[in-house]
Amino acid sequence: MKYILQIFSGFWSTLRYRAEDIISRIDSLASGIEIDKVIIGWSTDASLYRQLGSWLHGKGIQMLLWLPIFSEVRAELQPDPARDVFGKAVAAPSTQEGETFHFVCPSSGRNAEIVKETYEQFFSGCGFDGVFLDRIRSQSFEAGISGIFSCACERCRRAFQEKGVNTADIRKLYEAQKDAFFDVASWPMDGEFLLENPLAQRYFEVREEIVADAVSDIAGYFKSKGLLVGMDLFAPVVSRLVGQRYPLITRYADFIKPMLYRRTEAPAGIGYEYALLEKNAPKARGKIRLAMDSAFLRTQLEAIRNIPCAKYPGIEINHDEKLVRTDPGYIRESLSAIREYGFEGATLCWDIMNVPEARYCSRDGRTKSK
Ligand SMILES: [Zn+2]
């Protein structure tokens, strides 16, 4: 099994580490495990990537740019914001270490241009072998009801209309039914849930189509430049909540990293995101219970088994006492389940610079307990 390492180099204008520090950390993790790619971003410091890239290439490791697409867009570029079906701007509800999770409109050609221009301006000459597209989604219940009912700006309203959904009807249906809008007929572990109300159901399906259309354009742009395209995706079971339908969106991917985060109490954490549905629609019927155990992990691996691109499920290995209470046993359990499935590899997320000690990983990709 091969490994992808993920490193957060800093926000656009900040830089957290020197190339030497990163190289030394990769070296300490690399003894005995086969590293395939390194995902790093999104500080705009070109010299970091030039230095790191030449070291990685000397070792036969690919370097991919970690690029957020529909959130964390540089505010000075004034991207077209996301709006909800109630006509309001979607709030940025929380920040994690400076990340805003403030989402912009996926249908906006201008927003897609910002992504492409950002790449050209800061990263095109840095030796990247590919891009890793993050935040290719709509907002979740993280921004409450407003988040789940976005984006429905003027452009998105038209896109919904062309696909047969009037967002004014969605608003009326929610206002009439409240929690019952989300009544569930079935919620399989691949996340393609069916709601009792056909219009409510169609809303979620079209939202996925709109996200996939936008991703097709952006991924196509990078592929036309000869770059590999990787994708950061919600775990299957919660993917429909953010407009990610695996069979659709993965058509444009060379590889995917489903975020199988069972210990993350922050956006994209599986239990965290599902609990937000409970919180925002407590009276909705038919909801399921998710146990964050290894049997559950296997349902998620099973759900991606037939997706026809390379699969490197992501496991969080960084540690934070409040947000990400990982431990070596958890990591060992997760990696061994992935190994059983025979996928191309696993991604060690989401910042190997924040792993407490390199002892988390050892020879053969197995983790030491202590
Ligand atoms: Zn929009």
C-alpha cells in the first residue's frame, strides 16, 4: 500500500514551515513506508515548493498543490458569494485555525476564473505534478438551515430551473414542513439517501449536479495542462449533504481522498456533520444512527469500492485534544481496514506537521502502539 502525505503550508499570504522542516518530517515518517505523493498548500510562497519539489522528485514522489475551490477564496478578489433559498447571504459560522468555511457560489464563471488565475499567478512555475481540489462542495448544516439550502443565488436559481426545480418552491416547502422536509425514506451507507418528499429529494440531486458541473470545468482546466487531479470528498454516508455524489463528481478525478474522519469534531468529520442534521432537523423521521467503529469504517470502504479511479482514503493522523482525538490504535485500525480492501493507498491527513511524534507511523505502514 502506498501513502499520500498531506501538509498545510499556511494560508495564502502566510508560511508556516521551511522546506527543511518539511523534508525532515517526511524523512522521519518515510522509513519503510512507500510514499507516492505529497499534497501541500496553500501558502503562495513559491520558493518553498521549488525547493521541496526538487527534493521530492529526486525521491520519485509527486507533489500536488492543495487548493481550496469554493471556500477560503481570497476576499480581496471579491468572489461571487453563496446565497440561500431565503435570499440571504450564507454566514461563515466558524473558524478553525483561521479557516472561515465561508462558501462562494459554485455556478459562478467568475469564481472558476479566480481558481484558474490563482493557480497561474502563484503556482504554475513551482513544479507541481497535479492539484488536489478541496472544498468542491456546497455548505453543510455547519451554517444551519441556510447552509443546506445554498447556493441558490440568481445564477444557481436558473441552473436549478433548467433542471426542473424551482427554488422558490423549495423555500415554500421547507417553510410549510420544517423538519418534515428532511423525513428520510432510506439512508444507505453510500449516502444516496431518499427523502419522503420527491421535491425535497430532487433538490438534493440537482444541487449535486450543479457542483459536479462546476468541478468538471475546473478539473478539465487542470487536466488540459497535463496535471493530475485529486479530490477531497466527504465520506460517502454524508456526501449528499454537501452536494457531492460520488458517481458524478469522481468522473473528473484521477484519484480521490474520501475523508473517513471518525475522530474529527470539526467540518468534514463524519459524526460531526451527521450530528448537525440531528441538531437542525430534530423531528425529521427515519434518520439513522452512525457508530464510529471499525464496522462502520468498512461500510464506507465498501461504498467506494467500485468508483473507477484511484482511491486513497484519508485518515486523520494529526492530533488535537479538542478537535481530533486520534491515537495510534485508531490509526492502526483504520489503515489495516484500508489495506484489506486493496485500494491504491491511504492518505495521512490533514497535516503531518501536526502529528505529535513520528512514532505514529512505522515500517510497512503499520503504526506502533507506543
Ligand atoms: Zn450560486
